[in-house]
Amino acid sequence: MPDFGAADLLAGVSHPSRYIGGESNATRKDWRGVAVRACLAFPDSYEIGISNMGLQVLYRIINNRDDALAERAYAPWPDYEKALRRHGRPLASLESRTPLGMFDMLGIALPYELTYTNILAILDLAGIPLEADRRADHHPLVIGGGAGVYNPEPVAEFFDAFVIGDGEEVIHEVLDQVKAAKAHGTPRAQRLAALARIPGVYVPSLYAVHHHADGRVAEIVNRHPAPPTVLRRVVADLDGADYPTDPILPIGRAVFDRVNVEVTRGCTHGCRFCQAGYTYRPVRERSPERVKELVLHSLRNTGLDAVTLSSLSTGDYLCLYPLMKELVDATIDRKISFSLPSLRIGTLTPAVVRQIKRVTKTGFTMAPEAGSERLRRVINKPISEPDLLKAVENVFREGWPEIKFYFMYGLPTETLEDLDGIARLAEAAVKIGRTVGGRPRGVKVSTSNYVPKPMTPFQWVGQMPMAELDRRRRYLLAALKPLRMARFTWKDERVSRLEAVFSRGDRRLGRAVRLAFERGLRMDAWEEMVDTAAWDRVFADCGLDPAFYAERDIPLDEVLPWDMLDCGTSKAYFAADHARALRERIIKDCRYGLCGDCGVCTDTASGPLVVPRVYVPEGGRAGEFDLPLADDIADHPLVPEITLRPDAAPPQPAPVGRFLYRAQWTKLGDFAFLSHLEMLALFTRAFRQADLPLALSEGFHPRPRLSFGPALALGVESLFEVMDVILTRPVAPETIHGRLNEGLPEGVVVTGVVPLAAGDRGLDLNGLGYAYELRWRDGLPADLAERVDGALARATLPIDRADKKGRPKPMDLRPLLREMTIRGDHLYLFLASDGARSARIPEVLEAALGLPSRNLGDIHIRRVGILFADGGHYHSLMDPARRDPYRPLACESHTTCLQKS
């Protein structure tokens, strides 16, 4: 009998593919063979979390150990959370469907502040007490990590520990401690004390925080064995650090469905608003040989067609141009596109632009951040207006249709004249777009509000009140409105204030997070989900003032809520740089100038951690403190090279042919909840993983030449799905069959492949017939045979079906109902279509059988065949040449007959 369990939960929820697991490259280990079981949870939806490389790295590190396993969970969307609660089911891991409360350790990422209620939802659905001090020895240790741990105080009471900094090395120490404590039956309090002894691990329960009457932090007192401050962990050698070349491939949607290779970690440009620029110091680079190896292996293992070379400032990578040239040369025949995020304007050279252009025109985003050179000096981003506009000209001249600017408003010391500068830059860019290339070009101005972040020189500077931010946004909108080719987008200042509250928050906010969770607030990082008015009521009911956290200018000598944590950059440096900002003084990037004495590069760390300082030509160039990595210094001895073999000329694409095939495949179990588009993405990757020569469309955004047969409703299984594919060279059908199955999940199996010839039946809908099997959860209805006979005896089966405008339109189902018979434990249906119309199973149940269709969750539906009518006979779509005609009624076993090819 089919398993109705998944259908109970998944039927009716949005994007059910978020919850089914079974992805390629996921690891499934035997629980009995390991000592430590960890679940890695991401507190946002699947499509966000599956793209998080930090989670992917830790997942692979843990599963590479013989004594440990890692599985995954993601925050459920509210509709799925309600389904879990309604059915009394716990939140479980994707790999083994094990409830999260049964793991030894639950690692939860803290990617950003607006996920806090999702964290509580994960804990509650797992049956884990929310507050750490209420957990017993048998509960998993709840450990946080990620970019958001540099002020975890608003959620400190809900975590047993946090890992501060890079996780690749410390994860082994944490696992070893958990393993030893489990083997010896160590009580929970002693486990936490042992964790606190690991460098880089912060255990909140070992720190007492005292407040003044007005809410300010008075003092932070550590308790043995916790140190007074926890210094973040730093991985010195990126080449030696684990990095997966077989990342988990998403089953459903993903925000970033591409290979992501980190080329550099850390940034020393010193933008004063940017937390990551301080918490990821110092700069460490992967060697070009290692980057190339990671990229090529990842492409081979994933079947993806796009690559991101990621870092906080990719343009500063010491050998970006020669690396890009080698990568594009090596992948040009597969039309792999490359994306370089975070390109500083001085590094956006024509040489780099041309390499990207060889494959595809991805979007270009420039981030001046502020509208005037004065304000850019304040924030330590000294980009001149001529340099910025020269970069715009370079991009437009290479043929890009649009450029995107990213600015912040509400920055410290900002005036309306600075906002005028944003409009002036946009206007100048529009003019350049008109004069370069002979046609208008688009300019998108994207803005967000300044949010004060811990561990930055601006951590003491409050956010402008919401009314003032609203006024400035309207001012900027009015200034940009006359520009026809400029588009303006912004972030809601109410959401930015909520982010600022938690960014500089303290432990007192924990009760607000809990109350918001209890009131059902979830997914606050999503514009359509966040309810800032509800949050205001929560703060008021907790006696907390959001302005105290978000808008207050904090005295430099005040104890900060996060003072027990040390990112390596000293508080004294932040204070000194804060003073420099007010004097509009810039500080040079220490990679290209003198050491700024920020405190990160201590005597014990400076050797292995810091990339050697870089040669800058006399007089500099665009963006004096940016690394100029174009042709003029590409051969300088201090810039490492990628050695090109003498015979390594750029490959020429092979002659392209056109060879058509049709494949039949299954869609069973939970994979019945994959949408048509998700199946297209799944098979596109499978063809690439199988190294099959998939034909692509022309143009700057090539698409695979795949076409699928008629789509199924979500939740309907199928033994008979079909697709047509065009390859660029002939391949034996059995080879296609075997290779595809190597990269497909177990519920999606190719069962046959046939070549197509001219004149063979295509996949158009006209004249198709569909065969189904229906099974009921509690067995066939007692009077089903009588209902079937009655339906078949009727001359008409009238229904009303809504047209595209929602108006009821009469229709007769009877001509489309070709067969309905009871066969053993199932009802067999054969439904025809005439191209414009087809019968739907819910309509058949109601109109023909008089059964309610609202209880489809109690019926297991499986498609077992697709036939086409020709000359009075039916043929399987896997018999496109019409060699083997048959009628459904002639088949003794319909499942066998209709799979016939």
C-alpha cells in the first residue's frame, strides 16, 4: 500500500518540495555506526538555507568523519508548521526523518537578525525546551554559529553555546567534546563547562549581565571556566581548509542555484558601516590552482551551469584576470556563466568585463554606498565621481543593458546634499548609457537604510528616527523621478528599525522574541511576512523601547551588550576610527599601505594569516586604494600567475548536430510533490552531471533544449512521465538511460529512452489519453462498483468549469471518460483529451461517482500511461513511430500494458 503520511502533511502547503529531501550529494549514514549525531538547522526557508555555503561546508566536514553524521533541517513555512502541529508531528531531519530532539547536537545558523522567531519555532517543533536552563541531559546541545553571532544576546537564553568565527577547525573540537561527554554520561552543566574551555566557544549561561535602572548594561561578569572575553576562531590556510566540491543540490527552488567557490575570506578596505569587513579579518586567499580545481570538480559533480567566485571583495583577488581567463577557456564549450559579486569600482576593469562577456551578460552592481565624495570619505569608501562614471562607461561600452547602483541613506553625518549626489550620479549614468552603444541603457538605484552594527566604528551611532528616514526616502524619490531610464527601489524603514533593534540589542530582548513567537510572528526577513506593527505591540507589552536600541547614540565608554566577544579588531581601534570618520579622514587598506594597527594581526598570527602586501603602480589608478588587476600589472612578479600549458589554446566548440530522444521516467513517493519547473531543473542538472551533450538555445541566456510532456497536479505519482531532449551528438539510448539514473534521486528513475525521427509523434496535448490508478487509504468504497456502473451507463456527465475569468462554463465529461474499471485494490481510469479540454480527476470523482473531491488526501493517485490516438488506435508516447498499436481495453494488466514501449 502507498504511504499516505507525506501526503497528509504536504497536500495544500506552498512549495512542498522544501520538505521532501532526497537531494543529490546528500549523505545518508547508518545511525548505528556513529557516536555523534548532529543536525544542522537553518532558520529560514529551504530555498534560502540550501544556498548557505557555511552549512554545506560543516555538513561535509562532519560526514567525512567516521564517528559522526550530520543531517539537515530548515525552518518550515507557517503553513507547514501548522500542518505539523495539526497532525502532532515533530520537525524532522531531511535525510532520515528523525525528530530533531533525538540528535546529540543541534547546530543552528544565525545568518541575520530577522530569523529569531524561526529559531524558536524550530526548537518548539522539535520538542526541545526553548530556554537553555530548562533542558535536561537527554536534550541535544543547541549551538549557534554564523555571521550573526557577534551580538547573539537577544537570543542568548535559548542557546547552550555559540561558536564565534570560522568553523572549519573548531567543529572537530566540539564534536570530540560531545563524543567524550556522551561516552562518559557527563551531566549537562559539565558539558557546557567543557565547551567553554574550547577557544572560540561562548557559553552564555556562564556570563552574568547586570543592567542599570535605565536599561544600559552595567557590567558583564564571567564565571569559571569561561574567559572574560571569547576571541573568535580564525582559519589561517584556506587552501588546506575543507571545501565541498559535491554540494547538496536542491530538489526544489534555490536562491542561488550555482557553484559557489570562496576565493578570498576577509576584507581590509575598512568601510566603517560594514560588520563583515571587521569580523572576517585578516585577508586570506585560496591559490588560483586550488580555486580552479574546486570550480572544475564542482561543475563535474553538480551539473550546474553557473559559477560564483565569492568573497567580500572579489575584485581584490590577486590574480583575478588570469584566473578568469583560464576558467572561461576551460568551460567555454559548456557555456558556463561566471558571476563576480562585490566588485569594487576600481577593480571593474575592461579586461575582467570582457572575460565575463565571453559567455553571458550577468548583471553588474556597483556600490558607491553614498552620494557624495565627502560622505564616502566619512564611511571610508573613497571613490571619486570620475572613477565611478568611468566604470559605468566600461560596462555600457561592453554591451550591458543595465547597471545597478547600491546606496545607503541615513548614514552618519548625511545631509540632503549627499542625497542630491545620488540623483546626480544616476542622471550622469543615464546620460552615459544614451551616448554609449547608440541606445538608451537602464540604471537601477537600489537603496537601504543605515543600520548600526556591532564591532564596527559606527556601532555607537544610532539610526535616524523612522520619520526622518521616511522624509529622506521621499526626497530621494522626488529627485530621481524625472529620470525616465532610472528605477528606484528601497527597503522599508520599519523593517530596518527592527533589524537595528536586534543588531544592538541585549538579553532583555529575549522575552520579546519569545512573545513574538507565541503570537505567531515568523519569517520576518520576508517582506510579505513581516508585521512591524505586531512587533511594536510586542515591545510595548514587554516594556521595551525600540528607540533605546536603534536610535540612541551610545557613549564611547558605555559597556556594550556584546563586550564579552572579541572579533580580533580592538574596541580602541573602533573608537579611533569613529573619530577619524567625524573628521572625514580615510584609512588606507593595509594590504596596499601601512598597517592600521586594528589588532587582528598579532605577533602570533601575522605570518600565516596576512596575504603579502601588493604592488601599486606609481600614482595609483581608478580607486587609489583598490587593487588594479588589469593588463597593466598582470605580469608583475608580486602577482601570482596561473601557468598556461603551451598547448592549452582555448578550446573550440565541437560541431553542433541535432539528435532527438524521448525518455520515460517515474515520479514516485515524495517526489510527486515536485513541480513541472522543478523537474526541469532536476533533469537539466542530471544531463550535465552525466556529461551528456545537451543542446542549448542561442542568446546571452542559453536554455537547455528539453521539453516535458503534460504536467501533473502536485501530489500525483506517475510511472509514465516523458520528455524530449535534443543532444548535439548521437549517444546510445542505453547510455543516456544509465548515466541519467546515476544523478537522479531514487523516486525519479528513467525507465526507457528511444531515438526520435522526423514524423514521430510529438508531445503536443491534442488527442492524448491518460491512464490512472486510484487507491483509497481505507480501501475501496463499499459501493464503488455500483457507482462505476451508474456513471458508465449515463449518456452525459454535465459539469460547470470556470473559464479564465472565473465564470462558470458548462461542459460534458462523458466523451472524455473512456474507461473506468475496478481492478483488485484500485480503480482504473482512462481519460481522454481533445487538446482544448481534458478531464480532471476531482471532476470525475464528483460528477461521475458522486464522491467528495475535497478528501483527495485520502486517495493515492498514480498516472500509469500516456497514449495518443491515431487512426482509431492508441499508441504509447514511447512508441512515437506508431509501430505497436493497441487499445487500453485489450490489456489484461493496464499497468504493464501502458508502460509498454
